[in-house]
Amino acid sequence: MVDHDSDLRPILGDRTTKALASAFGIRTVEGALRHYPRRYFQRGELTDFAELAEGEDVTVMAEVKRVDTKLGRPRGSKRVRLTEVLIGDATGRGTLRATFFNQPWHVEKLKVGARGLFAGRVNSFRGTLQLVHPDYELLPRALIDADSLTEFASAIIPIYPATAKMPSWRIAAALELVLAGVDDLSDPVPEAVRRDHGLVDFAAAMRGIHTPRDHAQIAAAQHRLRWEEAFVLQAELLRRRAARRAGSAVPRKPSPGGLVAELDARLPFELTAGQLAVSEEIAADMAQPHPMLRLLQGDVGSGKTVVALRAMLATVDAGAQAALLAPTEVLAAQHHATVLDILGPLALKGQIMGDARGTAVVLLTGSLGARARRQALLAAASGEAGIVIGTHALMSEAVDFADLGLVVVDEQHRFGVDQRAALQAKAAGDSQPHTLVMTATPIPRTIAMTVFGDLDVSTLRERPAHRSATVTHVVPAVARPDFLERAWQRVREEVAAGHQVYVVCPRITEDDASDRPVPPGYPPAAVVDLAEFLRAGPLAGLRIQVMHGKLPPAEKDAAMAAFALGPSAPDGVDVLVSTTVVEVGVDVPGATLMIIIDADRFGVSSLHQLRGRVGRGDAGGLCLLVTSALPGTPPAERLAAVAATDDGFALSEIDLRNRREGDVLGANQSGRANSLRLLSVLTHGDLIAEARGVAEVILATDPGLRDHPALLSALDRLATTAAGDFLEKA
């Protein structure tokens, strides 16, 4: 009798088990069964070699075309005997060389016309792709009769993710032994659910995926396992959500007529219906005795900051404190300046110019001087500061709060779960603070449901009426150099009109550059070099400042402060040449023009975020996407799509189509491959929603899963997988 967690050694022996563990980390029956084939061959089909890439570990079905033996160059005192086998692909044109050194016995096995599977790492020798010392398994040449030949040729062979030391057919042989006990394994999908949704059972799915009779059986198995994957993942997300809600929090019910009302009265614009609706959702959550955990997502310029500020002031009105966590010092300082500007005397309580009805708003970052840091720490610990804005420094053991009621995390994807937990742990007693996490990158529904399935999601779609639109144009600098000249002229015109300009580059210096050739006449794509180019050339005479992440914090603050002053100030800056450190949160209302150099090197969402830095005042904005890509090429078409719409939700769909699944789930950040196996959050949205609905019903009636032990075991196993690791980081 075996179960999912059974050790493979009694089934496969030490040697094979060690090989699987070394190559793939597989040690249990569950791990082996979840090592799904990446594709399937029919024995009569050969591989198309055009799909092969150098450096890839491959298993190919091929036919021997020629066998040669010869003496190679001497190695020391001995001559090397070289055996070269030319194998052909399905097209009849593609060939691959299989090379063996001092192994002449392969000549007896690899006869011309023989077919089989060849496995190894693809490399190149003198421009020709080859496999050196490949492992291979030949198909039998003699078959009993024509009927058996047809049956043999149509048989399906699974091809697994493999290594040179653990080829696909060896994995297949091991899995046949594991499958012998598959009927003993529990099924995490309840029988009633399988019946209602037309799913085969677990054992049938595993046989269908590993030893299929036909392609219909493969399709049924993949659908079942994909559905199961969504079901287990959503059940775990819902379980985590319930566990968080089971925690205790102090309800924060603001008194009427407090700072929220004062803020609304001071705003020079009307809040949108969406801002008011989301604020009501947040207020309702914070009035509960369990902690709020809500994601606020919104397009660029949709007014998330004002919504977050209303939540923080509501917390202060309720007698508690709020902390705003930002990923960079530039963004933290910008938030601090924005709050001070919006609240005025209401943010200066305790100071000469302060309003006694207000609160103190302090900034806490790693670069603060000793005196300023002591004052900020004292204000937070005493409760004098109702709002504390900072970076990772907020999570330091030295930081205490009198009564932390709300944590706001901006650009939450830049923080790990441990970092957020360290700040949440600063609440008094056993209670937890309410938490609002924000993202400026719109997330399609199925992505939010999978990546943030344990959070409540609020979405801001409409742009406030006072926010001007930003127009975007592509500048094909190589095809139309006159367009680039006009872009630099436009910079001078904007500065002459009293506005400021961003010029954004993908890197800091040319030392960071790739091997990408620079076309004649094309501007440098590095901050330092471009700034010098502009000072000496098209923007000579203008005040140009550089900004990038490697500058000391004091220099970054000084650069942003000078830029915010505007051209009319004696110490102001006309043009800020920067990397993407200005991508999120930076708010300079006088900035009306952004020029992005090498725009095709940026992702769609990043471009959308960057252009959101202009047009934040009354004058509107213009964004010019400079590229060396020729019109009609894929990079140019992608930029044209950005220029065609300012709808961040529409652009997020385009962005997802241009990214890999692992990027969407954050798997690349952890150095893993995709966290999911068969499920795709990009293409299986309806299936995910269906599985989540079933999981909600089951957990509502059986929250402890006492009546669903197989599902409970599957959730426990999830914690040991890549998907479980991702959930801990999400």
C-alpha cells in the first residue's frame, strides 16, 4: 500500500531514486506522478530539428542517415577514434550529428535506417549542431506482421523534462513502476465534484497523462489535472483568507466630522464615484473585529493616493496610527511631500504653523540624520505622529508605535511576506493592524484571483475629472531622424512655457550596455552619457540634472527637489535625465513632457507607468517613445499599441501576452521555473473561476475539511511545492 508521500526507494531502488532526486528534486510518489510529459511523440513521427536550440537538453525521435568512423587529432600520445552518426528529422532536410569519442561499438548498433530516441545537450561545432555522447534507445526493427507495425507506429511516447544523465525513456520506465500503485492513492477532487464537472478520477488521469492510448485520453487527463490544480490552489488561497480573518483586530470606526471631512473640504476637486465607493469598502472592513486585508489596484492617475490618505486619516480619527510603507526613499519622500501639501497645517500638529485639529506626519528612512531619526522615532512611539511614512526602515526593531491601526503598502510586489509581517507585528497586544496594499499595475481578474486570491480586491478605473490626458507618440529615430530633432525642439518649447521635462533611459552608463548596436545618429541610451550629449548638443544651455538608483540618497533627494522647483526658480532644473526610479509615485505637476529613449527595451506596463508621471497638472502631458526599431517590426508594433490607448487595463492584457507565465506569477524572482504545472492563469480564467466557486462552497460547509481528508492532504502537500513557495512570497 502506497500513499502520495511514500518514498520512491522501495519502488524504484536507490540508484534511480537518487538520480530523480538529483535531477529534479523528486523523492516521493507524488513528486514522480506530477512530473508530467512536456510533449508526446508517435513512434512513426520524427522530430523537426528546427525547434532545437543550443544549450538545451533534448530528447528527439530521429532516423540514422549515415555512420562514419575516423581517427581524430592526437591527444597526448594516443589518437582519438571518432564515431560520427548523422541523424535526420521529420522534414527530411534537418540533420543533427551524434558524436562519440573512443566508443566504436556504437557502429554495430546504429545502422542506417534505424530509428530511435536520442537524448543529450545540444551544442555547436563549426556551425553544426551536435549531441556529444548522447544516450539513445532504438526502436525494434523486426515486427511480426503489418497490423502490428501499424499499431506499433501509432503508439504514443511521452517525452519528459529530462537531463543527459536521466533521459526521458528512463523516467518513463520509472513511472510505469510508480503507476502500478496509483489505485491506492486518494483523490483530492471529491467524487460529486468529478461527476458534476465531467472529470476523470485521479488514477485514470495519471494513466492518461503518463501512458496514454490516444490523444483523447491525454486531453481528458490534462483537463482533469489542470482543473485539480486550480481547485487545490484556490482552496488554499481561500483557507488562508479565512485564517487571516479569524485573527483579531481592533475595529477602527472614525468619529464624524474629523480629519477625513477636513481633507475632503480642502481638496480642489471632487472625488470620483469609484474613490468614494472604494473608501466605503475600506471603512466597512476596518469597522470589523478581524483584520482587513485588501488590495487596491488602479490605473495611473486614478487617485489611489487620495483613497489611501482618507483611510489613514480615518484611522487617526479613530484614535490610532497609520504607517505607509514605500519601496524606495524617493517614493517615500514623495508621499511625505504630497501628504504635507494636501493637508497643509493639518499635517503639522505640534508645530508653530500647525492646526490643533490635525496630526503630525513624519518621514522615516534609512538616510535620515541622527537627530531627525530620533525625533521621528519618538513621534511614532509616543503616538504624536498619526501618520508615519517610510521605507524598509519602518520595519526596524527600533521603531515602535503607540497604537498601529493601519498599514498601507505601496507597490506591494516589491516587499516579501516577511517584511510586511514585521511591520504588522508592531500592533499592540495580540491584535493585528488592518492592511491595505496598493498596486499601480492593473491586474486582469483571473490574475488577481490566482496571485491575490486571498485578498479582497478593490479597483479604481475612472480617472478624476481634474486629471489631464497624456498623448503618446512613437518616434522612429532611425527611420525618421527629423522626428527626433523635433522631439528635442519640443523640450525647449516646454521649458520656455515654464514646464519641466523627463528624459528616461534604460541604464545608467554604457558600461551597463548590452551588445545591441547603436545606429548612427541615435542618442546614447544611458543616463550619464545622454546627459552629456544633451548638454553639449540639442539642449545646450538648459539646466539638466541626472537621477538614478546608484546616487547617494541625499543627492537623489536634492535632484528631485530641484526638479520640483521648476524652471522659474534660480536653483531649478529644466530637464531630469533619469532611469526608471521615477516610474512610480513621483508627482511633479509642472512636468508636461517625457521622452523615453530605447522605449522598446521597456515592458508595456512600465511604459504606461512612466508616462503617468506627466500630465499631472493643468497643462496636460506628452510622451514620446524613441526607438531604433523599424516600423512594422514586433517591437514597433508593441510601442504603437501603447501609443494607441491610455487604458491601463487594456494594456495589461497586451503586456501579459508578451510575457511568460512565470513572470506573471513572480516565479522568476525566486529563480524557479513556473510555479504552476498545467494551469495557465493567462488562458484558463474560466476554469479557475469555476474551480474557485466549488472550493468556496466546500469550505463554507466544511471549513476544517474533516469530510474532505484527501483535499486537506493535498493542501498540506502544496506547502512543499514551488506553488506553495510562491504563495508565501506573494
